[in-house]
Amino acid sequence: MGEIKDFNCTYDNSAGINAEVTKGLGLTFPDAYLHADAMAKLSRALKAHDGAAFCELPFCHTVEAEAMGGLVNYGNDKTGPRAKEYLCTKPEELLELQPIDFSKGRIHEVLLACRMLREQGEHVVLQVSGPFTILNVLIDARYVFKAMRKQPELMKEVFWKLGKEILRFMEEAKKYGVDLISYADSTGGVNILGPKMAGQVVEDFTYEFLKQAERLADEHTMILLCPKTTFALLGTGHGKLKEHPVPPGIRYGEACIQMTGKAKFAGQMCIKNVGYKLETGVFKELVLI
């Protein structure tokens, strides 16, 4: 196994907490984080403010965990939704969590907002969280890392329980018209896990998970990977980069839209870096091997 490089993540999801964006929209918080019409309105305002080529949803990393029973503090116009208190105290309890019901709750409202935006002609990036990010809402990280060292088979089972729900979320998103599905799990990066454990997560979960997610990428849908995930796949020999020509200077988000149907996985830059330009005119697709 080669070296897993790290990507310095500076684009934490703070959507919806910028006073310049929310001023004049007539939204109240935290209600704006809970209802589809308000979510769509806020997402379009953020797109305009950032000069982005797409709308993003949701405005936090807690939606999947909440839909599985997690407890969330919805915040206000200054801070978005975040974990309230942990639901589980033992890793074994994670295996007993309820499957996601996409027909109700905030996760349903997110999907409805995605559909609204697509019907309005917008491109939509749906932010989907990976297992470590979801676990951050459900259980103290100390128990996760301890179990990864002492009960690796149990944690592999936990990862796949969450992974199956994530795949179901991606599948559901396609039904609502989402054309760009962003998968990120920055709290499971090599800078936190260390090289050995990060490599093991790729072997036990990430590679096979993305092989299953790959079938969702088609002429209508692309999957965007956090560069941390890209580097983990490259470093473990499970991925390679394939270059595609695009107009020099095109912004990364616009290139992803252009390459939908031509590439399955993007992953050379964080999609939140809306101003990033491909100056050399090269789009790099991540290919699983």
C-alpha cells in the first residue's frame, strides 16, 4: 500500500448562517432548516451569493443520523443544525438503529427541496455524509476508535449498516431529480485516523461501498467525492485518475455539470470551493480499480 495523502479541508459546511444571505428573505430559524420551500429558497440565495453553478442541500451533516434516531439541535440563523446529545453509548447499539424512512421528517423535506430546485431548472448538489460523520452525531468518537482497535469486525458491520442507508439515500435522491451527489466523510480522514486505520477503512468499507454507488452514476447523475476520499483510494491502489479535456479556466462545479454522463466520479477538488478553476483545462475523473 502506498502513502495516503491528506487534503487540507477549509470548506466546512456553514451554509445558511451568513447574514448577508438570509437578510431580506423573510425566513425564520430554525424553521428554515426544517421545511422544503424554505430550504429551496435559502439554497437559491446561497447559490446567488456565492456565484455558484449549482444549489446545495442540506445545510448540515446531521440529516442521515437524525433520520436513524439521532438527537439534533436545530440551531438558529447563526449556527446550523448540530448534534445535541449522543443516542448510543456502545457500538453494539448502533446495529439496532432504525432504517431511514424517506417519506417523513427532515430528510424527506430535503428531498422535496431538491425536487423543487430541479423543477426550477437548477442543478443540485446533495451533500451525503459518510459513516464517521454520521457516527459523530450518534456516539462519542472515543467508543468508535476503541472498537475499531479491539472489535474491528463489529465496526465493519456498523460501517456497512450505515453504508446501506447511505446507498438508499443516494438511490432516493435520484428519484427526486438530484444530478450531483456529493459523498464526504472528512472526520474519517487520514489526519484523524492515521495511515494504518485509514487504509483499513478503505479495504473494509470505502472501496466496496463506492463500487456499489458507482451503478447510480449514469447520463443524469455524477458522484462527487471529497478529495480526502480520492487520496485514500489512490494511496491504497484502489483508484486512478483519468484525464478529460474541458475548456481551460472553467470552474470546477461547471466542469462537473458538463462531465455528467461522461465521468462517474469527480474528486480532484472540494465542491465547496466554488471559485476553483481548472486553468489547464483538465478534468480528472476518479476510476475505481
